[in-house]
Amino acid sequence: MNYQRVVTFLNREEVDFLDKLGKDALFSTGLKLSRAKVIEWLIDFVQKLHLDGKNIKSRKDFENRITKLLKKIYPHLPR
């Protein structure tokens, strides 16, 4: 697999969330998840939903689209 470096800017809460996921994994499995690995897996997951960018103009549009795609797979998910 050919990896590319991507630079992103996250706020403190977002970084803390990624770090918490990594530490939770470390304490429960003995293996720490890196921030990059979590982001990679999230992208892979969203790709499997067949998300496209049509008519997405805002964060809310993006969230609504993902929620709609997830509800197709898991109809009992709460809103």
C-alpha cells in the first residue's frame, strides 16, 4: 500500500478524543492506537458506506448524509 502524508488541523478536544481512543485500546488490549490509524480506519469505514460529496455544503449536511447511510444498514439507530 502506498501511503501519503496528510496534514490536518484539529482542535484540542478532537486531539484529546483521538488520544483517549488510543489509550483506551492500550489499557484494554496492550496495543496503543495512533491518531493516524484511527483517522485511517474512520475513512475506510465511511468509504464502505459509499459516501459521496453531492450536495454537501456544511458540516450538518455531512452528518445528515452519514446518519442516513448508517440508518440504511442499522435501521434502529437513534437519531
